[in-house]
Amino acid sequence: MQELLNGYKEVCKSFEVLKPYENILTIFGGARVQRQSEAYQKIERLAFKLGREGYSIMTGGGPGIMEAANKGLVESKDKATKVVSIGLNIQLPYEQAMNPYVEIPLIFESFFSRKFVFNHHSIGIVVGQGGFGTLDELSEILTLIATQKMQKIPIILYGRDYWRNFLQWIEGVMLKEGLITKEELEIVSLVDSPEEVLRILKNRVIETIHH
């Protein structure tokens, strides 16, 4: 009971803090990705471009891909920019110290409440390189959208070399066996450049207006 109450308090606090901000894009990815790696640098460049285009960035607040995303966003800012770098940090025994590029830090004890805040405030999800935790975040978002517990938003797999075989397996096995539908997979895009991400996000805005 106390755990549920704490989770509720975490959600309420986060909603109040994030209320002033719009155009928040979440970037998921692994904490173990090294700073000198191409994957880190690609996400940093992506976040920089997104910041310049007026998107705030929300991550898990830790190292690796999360740090790259927060760093790129902060480096994109100038005096006229109203975007913010957000970190939803989970308290773990390892890996998850808040990175120094988070401007709005929110600390969670509960995975459930943290995921709920991610899902509610994101206009789109970019998924960089990562391990089991990243796959968990990706699969939960897809499940919520497929079961209509969450509105449809773009799910962008960033890095063709990393995600290509994974997506081919989903299409060649899960879709072929009828375990998922073509419509459920349509929201997933495989891209490799900031320009492709921006095109997807802008198309979403156009579709939202038309609906």
C-alpha cells in the first residue's frame, strides 16, 4: 500500500513540474554505451538538432545514450530557446546516477510511476542502442498503443545497423505468425538521421491537425 502511495506522489509531482512544457520527445537507450562510441555521438547530434527545432528531450537521466541525449539538447540552447533537458531517474544500486546535463531532475523509486510519466508526456519515442531495459521500455510502449491504453505516437528506432535485424525478425516471425498486426507495426520507423526523425515528427503534427 505504501509503495502505491509513493508511486502516486511521484506521478503527481512530475505532472506539476512538467506541466509548463510541450513538445517533449523521449529518447530511450542503454546506460552502458560509451562516450567515445558512434552510438553516443549519433544521439548527441540528434538531440542537438531536435533542440534547435524546438523539441525538449526527456530521458532516464542516467549515463550512456541518456547522457548523450541530454548533452546534445543542452548544447543546442541559446538565449531565445525555451527547450529543456529532463531526466526521470530511477533509484538503482548501480549505473543510474543523474548525468550532469539534466536541467529538470525527477527521482523515482517506482518503475511503474516513472514509465507512466514517460508515456503521458511524450509526443514521440526515439530508441537508441540499448539492452534489456531498453527493450522493456520499447515493448511496453508498443503494447500500450496496441491495446489502445495510450494514444498513437511515433516510435523511432534510431540506428539502422543496430535495429535492422530486430525489426526484420518482428516482421518475418511475429507478423507472419499473426501475433501482431500490420497496423500495430505501422507506427514503428527505422531511421538513421536527424532529418528523418524531424520529418516523422512533422508528419505527425499534420496528421493530428487533419484529425
